[in-house]
Amino acid sequence: MFRIPPDKMSPSHWQSVATILKKGVGMSTLPCAKLRAIVEAAREISRLHEDEHGVELLGADEFLPIFIFCVIRAEMERPCALC
């Protein structure tokens, strides 16, 4: 699923990250708030992965599919219009 390695899957399905993206990117109007939410979401992925798996770092090949999965799970309305 989204090419996330099985050992990197989250029991919570990265729900906290999806919530950050939905509120911070999908519902914000200011570009600086959207950027802040993207950075916060990236930090939350690392924090959540460390809490759930006990491993600190994710490589880019592992991080990107997780981030894409979280963007999809955020169910933002009209994501192309947010660009």
C-alpha cells in the first residue's frame, strides 16, 4: 500500500499527521501557515515512527511514501487549488 515497507507501517495509520495536514494545509489561507503545517507534519511522522517502532530515522525512500499516504488520508477538498 503506497509502497510503505511493512516494518514502517503505523498502527495508527498516521492519523495525527493527516489531521495536521487537513487543518494546517486544507483549512488555512495563509501560505506561511500551510508551510508551517507541512513542516509540522514531517516532524510528526518522525516522532510517531520513533514512538511506535523505537527507530529514530527514516530514509527518504521510506519517508516519501508515508508522506504521500498522509496527504491522501487528510482528504483535503480541492487539493490542486491549494497550490
